[in-house]
Amino acid sequence: MTALTLGIRNPLMVSCCIMTDRHHRRSRHSTSNDIMSEKPKVAAVQMAAGPNVNANLIEVERLIRDAADSGLGLVVLPENFAFMGRQDQDLLAIAEADGDGPVQTFLSTTASRYGIWLVGGTIPLRSSTKQRVRATSLVINDQGSRVARYDKMHLFDVNLPGADEHYEESAVIEPGNDAVVIDTPFGRLGIMVCYDLRFPELARHMQGSGVELLAVPAAFTALTGKAHWDILVRARAIENLAYVIAAAQGGYHLSGRETHGHSMIVDPWGSVLAQVPRGSGCISAVIDRGFQDSVRRTFPALRHRRLKCR
């Protein structure tokens, strides 16, 4: 395979699992070796969450059920999948203690029930002060056990150019300090949350730990999403020769906020394998480790770096 042929993809590798009626789930007794012997499927879930946690979780389970029915092994949920309040301060009222709470129980139970690995978007966990929370993404394995926690590092404190929109996440969210890369049956997985996408040094830092897939829960605004979402998601894939599974909020919320949607799965050559524009839905695609290895071997940009990310 030469660099000129790397953009050619097999259309059979992409599928959309919106409103599927199939019920052929992967066996709960499948092992990690079974998954690795196949070309595993991954999914990104999209929704427009509101302030009712129970209603959001019902919608999430419906979408996860559809995803699991199409034989997927890894599902990524969007940022704030369980709760999008009328204002950021509303997060304080539903914040859970680390390791204990209904949303965390939901993630564990759902992952175990459907036999999937689950990247749980973000949920508010209590921080070191009562005035702020951590925006936490939990990774749950197919047995329902938590295997990783990532706290969003970069906080969205901006005035949007040309719009009457102001955001100050740091008023309510305490930033995390550590990047996370873990081994999964699907490859080395790293997590970036929403605004983190604008900081390529985070992905480069994770590349030092051998990251092969990036899960990106997000809730981009309509304005910033239209301008930059596609570019940023594809750039992180291209720069790191990695698969990117970007799960976004998409639609209108009761707070008056509008999110961009356009959840995407992108391959290491920057090709968009699957995308859903707005509203609730689920997209899936195959992770082809052989293709990724070939890209990294024939186009060895990662080995050509002259400056190291500290």
C-alpha cells in the first residue's frame, strides 16, 4: 500500500445503527481475544439531553440497545449525556460521589447487560470544594467494572466572536490534571472531552503512551461546531494516525443552548467513516487495526517528530 492509496476505504466497513431492529448481540461470553481476532465495531451515540436525568438515561439506553444489537464492542456517549441543565450551576445539585451514584450505577449495569465497553461521556462528580464538580468520563468494561477515569482538563471560558454567547465552565467545574490512556480489546484508548480537542499537545502527550484510538465526548456549540468541529476531529486523527470516535450533543436544549451534533468516526487517514448530523442517533464503524498498522508503517510521520511534547 502506498501513500496514494491510503484514502480508499471499503464501504462495507461502515454502518449506521439508528433504529435497528436486529437482535444479534455479541455473546456476553466473548473474550478480549475473540474481539481482537475480528475487526471490532465501535459506536458514537448522539442526543440532545435535557435537565431530566431519568428521561436522558432512558434515551441513552435505547440508543445503546440499538448499538449493542448491531454487534458493537465499544460505545462512546456524549458529554453531559445524563444532564444538560438550564445553567451550569445546576450540575452541583446532581453531582455524585466518586464510585457511588445512580448515573454511575447505570453505566455499570448497562455495560454489563449489553456486553459492551462504554465510555460514559461526562458526569458531574464531587470535587475538592462544594462550589465545583469534576466533569468526569468513566470507562466501563463489558463486565460492568470501571477501568479508567478521566477528568476534563481544558475548560470552556470564552465569549464567542460575533455572538451574544458567554461560557465560563471554570465557575462550576474543577479541571483535571492527568491524561488517560488505557489498554482495551480495541487498542490503546485515550480520552479527550470537547474543548480538549483544541489542544493538540494533549493528544501528542497521549501518543507518547501509544494511543491508537481517541474517544471524544463533546457538546460543541452550534457556532463553534459549524466553524471548527470537523476540522479539529479530523486533525487529531491525522496528526496521530489514530481512530477518533467523537460523540456529540446535537440539537436544541431547554436551556436555550443549541449544540452542533455531527458525531463522527474518523480513521487514521482522516477519512470520515460515519456521521450523523443532528438529533438522536447512533453511528458505527469497523476498527481495522491492519489498516492502521499499514498507514503507520508506510507513512511514518510519528517517527519523524523532531520536538517532543512535555
